[in-house]
Amino acid sequence: ETGVTQTPRHLVMGMTNKKSLKCEQHLGHNAMYWYKQSAKKPLELMFVYSLEERVENNSVPSRFSPECPNSSHLFLHLHTLQPEDSALYLCASSQDKGFPGNTIYFGEGSWLTVV
Amino acid sequence: AQSVTQPDIHITVSEGASLELRCNYSYGATPYLFWYVQSPGQGLQLLLKYFSGDTLVQGIKGFEAEFKRSQSSFNLRKPSVHWSDAAEYFCAVVRNNNDMRFGAGTRLTVKP
């Protein structure tokens, strides 16, 4: 138990569907992240939120839409995805944004399959 | 440009044997370095981290890593591997204050 909870753990969706991934952290952290983990590729940072404000967006396609309603919750809204978007999506949090003082804590991930 | 390289995609060791997983980084200044472990179906768990000071860093689960500036390396070691250590291991480097980059990972298999 890392204090970062992701739901659902597994999701299968069609290319025309709209779904959302949810992340909740119980650590009192101020920064939250979405990472994408594809097979045989390094983890890719998608979005960073600090105090509910998006501070980084690493050229992610608009079919991925993040939302951070408060410092404990982070969503990733998905629509009109492609099969190549199938991956493990990891949510993470840290006390604050920036290093070296912070450690990133990861959730267990949401396995997404786009059919 | 690749910031962190893990040369070994897959390593197999016998239980009780020693382990060394390699990590090389490319960054001019002294980076902040991390090792994470991911068990099957799980998220990433921090094993250890290096910011400054003693170049030999102790982590959880009996792991240690040594920062060698001359070799731009941060290799992970364990003197005696247990079957439960079978997992994927990721080295990560922070290139500036916010940009954390991960290696592609090394999968460890432990033979009985």
C-alpha cells in the first residue's frame, strides 16, 4: 500500500468510447502525475499538477484530458483512443513538485486496452 | 537524447547469488538518481536514491547502489538474491529540477 490508489485496475474500451481513470492519494501531497508505461519503452511523463494547477504537459495528444479537482484527486479522461494507446497508466504523487527533496510515490496502475 | 540507459533488458541469476544491475546516465551536472522496483501487476516502489554526499547508498530490501561520476553510472547491487526479488527494475535520473526520466528497465528472473 503506497497511499496512491488507482481505479479501475483494468479497462477495456472501444475507440469511440469515453472513459476515465481515477487516482486518489492519501498522503497529503501537493503534486500529482500521470505516467504512461508501454511495453519495452521507458516510462513517459504525461502530465504534472502542482496544487491543482497543471504545470507540465509533455506533448500529449488531446484525446487524453487530465483533471485535478483538488490536491487529492486526479483524473485522466479518455476519448477516441487508438489501439497504440493501450498501456499501463501510472498515477503518482509527491509532497511538492521539484527535486531533490521529493520522492515520487506510484499507484499500482490502470491497465488500459483499446480495441 | 537518452538520459538514462539500462544496458541489460533481462538478467537471470540463481537464488543466493549476487546481483548487479547497470545504469548509465548522460547529464552534465550531478544528477539526482533513483532506483525503483516494479513487481508484476504492481506500481513502482522506490528502492533508494542519491542526491549528494556518500556515493554508496543503502536502500530497502538489502539493496545498495554506488554513484560513480567518472563512469556516469549508478549500478544497483545486492549480495544475495531472494526469489521474491524477481521483478522489473528501473533506474531514473532527474535532469533538472522537475524532469524525471526513466530507463527502459531490466527484468530480473531468479532461478531456484
